Amino acid sequence: MISSFSFILTFPCHFSGNSNCVKLLIATGAHLEAYDLYYGTPLHVACANQHTRCVKELLNAGAKVNAARLHETPLHHAAKNTQVEMVKMLVEFGANVYARDQHNRRPVDYTAPGSPSATCLRFYETTPMTLQQLSRLAVRKTLGTRALEVMGQLHVPKLITCYLCYQ
């Protein structure tokens, strides 16, 4: 059975990239990893349809950045659609730039040589993550889907909360 969240995200005629709709569905407890055999997870669909704000909402809510559909990750979709901002966001949330799909292709293999997306992915492939990035990922991994809720309850400067929550 497909959840309402998966249904709305997988049918673009019903879902036009409205991040407020995604927020509402997340707030009402929609399953972030609802999986449709044809479309994959809601994160796959948001990346495939180039809905960057929706991708951010899903990632901040704890959607699995490396979820695979036929070994294809959301980063593969972002690379195919030449979405540099989305590629950066996915990598910042821990997307694996080396992941290979069913055709043994990495996300960079779907970009045009010399394009901004290719340059971005090549940079991430050749540059180790900074201590800041690693710390952010460690905190988010520990907090999981409760990250936004917990971060709001901590008594830390707003700047740190914004950094950890990609705001």
C-alpha cells in the first residue's frame, strides 16, 4: 500500500513542489521512507522533479540521503537534472558521491563534462570533508529524524542551530 505522502510526491500532477505541503505531511507523521517500486522514496521523487525546497524539508526531517532505488540514489537524480544547489545540499547531508547505480555509474557520470554539476561533483570526489561537515553529519546522525525538534530545545546559539539544520 502506498502512503498518502508517497502518493502525493510521486504524482507531479498532484504535487507541484510545494514545500509547505511537504512540511504539513511531515508534521502529521507521514513516512519519510515510503517506497514505491516505480518511483522510489519521496526524496527520490523530489530530486527527480527538481523540487529543491522539498528536498531540503525532507532531508531536515531525517529522510535517508542515500536511499537506493535500483542502486540509484537521490544524488543520481540531482546530477541528471544538473541541479548544482541540490547536489551541494545532498552532499552536505552525507550523500555518497561514489555510489554506483544498476549501470555501474556514479552521479558524476550523468553530468556533461565541464558543467557546473560535474565540477561540483568532481570537487566533492577529490576533497575530503571538513571537520565542520563531519561534525554536522555526526550530530544529525545521532539525532536522526528528531534533529529539528531536538535542536529547537537545546540552549545553543541560533547560528549553530541554523548551521546544523541547514537553514
